[in-house]
Amino acid sequence: MLKKIKKITIIKPDDWHVHLRDKETLKKVIQYTEKYYKRAIIMPNLENPVTNCTKSIAYQKRILNARKLDSNFEPLMVCYLTKNTSLKDLQIGFSKKIFIGAKLYPYGATTNSLEGIKNINEIYHILELMEKIKMPLLIHGEKIDNNIDIYDREKKFIDDTLILIRKKFPELKITLEHITTKEAVSYVEEHNSLYLSATITPHHLMCNRNDMFIKGIQPNLYCLPVLKRNIHQIALKKAISNGKKNFFLGSDTAPHFYQKKISNGCAGIFNAPVSLLCYITIFEEMNALKNFQSFCSENGPNFYNIPINQETITLVKKPYKNLNQINIGNNKIIPFLAGKTLNWSLETNEESFKKEK
């Protein structure tokens, strides 16, 4: 009989897809990411998108100032691509490590994406430069067209756009972010190379589209890409558990005020308070804890060619009750699995980390 694991220590992870927003929201939510992660790629889709070096430096400074006083959390910045992106600014930003990569948002694909790309050929000259200087491209991989079913957007993007990009720019380093389908898993596995990777979120691992409609519509589970069928959820679980190096952690934690989730249908799930606890839950379910560290702490740095962290983090098999909500002024954010109890906890002095009721 296999001995049950009660405690696991791994290299401190990085989160390769985080939305911190700005202003008061930033100041409130950053603590939940820096609790578990040493570094995080910060998404640039603010209301005033991070489209150049000047904006990136300013935003990074706001993030650093919002950290806890004793925190060594490091935000990694990316450039929001538009058809007018300056090649000079992009190259300077990458060479001076202002940017770790650049982000492709299809026009209208998600929050604050109306300055995104309508036709991929609009940015071929940018992708050519990025391939040349070895700058990674991070992609929200959905094809946006009213004639395409929302559940098919990811597959259509792969078929109609990603294959074309990779054929034209075969040595362009690409992260296909927050993949949600068995087709995306298969594509990454079949094209396993130095130039293609994918991130997977905790909510797409733990939920499928049925969960959005149990006991009425659940707006706090609405995200983009939208939750898919159970067959896709199973494919994602198998992908993270098989030990392959081209999949790694990217939570896509995305806070929105509850009022806006209800009234405007904002897409995004705020999972930062429990993201790592969700991942270990799935790895344990899949009997794949031996691959937990590589997914969380090694595959991402190796793909982005940055050093693996030296610190460690320990998780213990001890119940952890998630907070119910986060208050920001007169607003509130409802986190993923609000009020639920998970079977794993971070081994730390929890008294120093105040939970809000």
C-alpha cells in the first residue's frame, strides 16, 4: 500500500500569467500572489495598456511599491502588442530586460483587448523581429468571430492562426496561454520543441462548463477562454501529470469587482488566494506529485531562459479554509472557491497573513 504524502517541499514556484490590475486593487491583491510565488508575469491589459517601455517601467514601479515591506517578489513585465508597436522600443525593452516577452491579444478577445490585433498579418514585421532577437510571444489563443461558437474559439485559433504563425516564424518562441481544450493539449504535445509551450490554469483543471450552471448561473466562474466540457478538463489534467516539459503553471488569476461581474459579465476568475493549493490537489488526484515541482518551478524558467529560484516552499496536508471575499472600499472581490476548504495548506505563520471575512 502506497504511503500517503503529508508534506512536500519544492522550489518556490513562479506564476507565468497574473492580472494584478492597478491602484487600490493592485495594492490589495498582490499579497495573495507574492505569498506563493517568487516571480510572476504581469499581464499588460490595463485600461491604459502597457504598450511601451515607459509605461512598463512605471507600472512595474507601482507593483514593487505595493509589495509587503519584506517581500522579494519580482514582477516580470510584457509588452501589449498593437499594429503600431515600435520595433525600436520593443527591441530596447527586451535587451534591457524591461520586457520578458510580448503579448498578443486578438481584438475583442477579453478584458481591455480593444487595442489588440484584428489581422495577424498586421504584425508580421513585429513577429519577424521577435524571432530574430529571441523574444517570447505570449498568446491569448482564441479566434474572435461572431460566426464561431465561443467553445470553438481556441481550436479555430490553432487551426487558422497559430499553425500559420509557426510555419512563417518557426523559431519564434511561443507560449500558448491558459489552454482549455484537448486539441490544444495535443497540438503542444505533437509539436514538442524548444519553441512552443503552454500554461494551464487551476480553474480549468478543477472545473468544467457544467459548474457554471449548477444551482443557477455562477458568474464568478465566467472567464475567457470559457470553461469547456469534461473531456477537455480530463485532457488538461493528463497534460500536467505526464511530466512533459512544455506545460507549466499560469494561474490567469484575474480580479473583478463582484458588482461588475454581475452587471457587466466581466470575464475573469480571481484564484490567487488558493491557486497553488488547487494545483497540488489535482497533482495528488492524478498520482503525479513527482511531477509537481517541474510543472510549478522548473519548466517555466527553463522555457524563458531565466534561472530557477533558489528558495523553497513547503505545503502540508492540512485543511485550509479559503476566504469568502476581499473588500476594497465599497466593493468586493469573490475569490475562486470562496469559503471552501482545501486539503492542503502552506506551511507558514498564518497569523501574519490576515484573512478577510
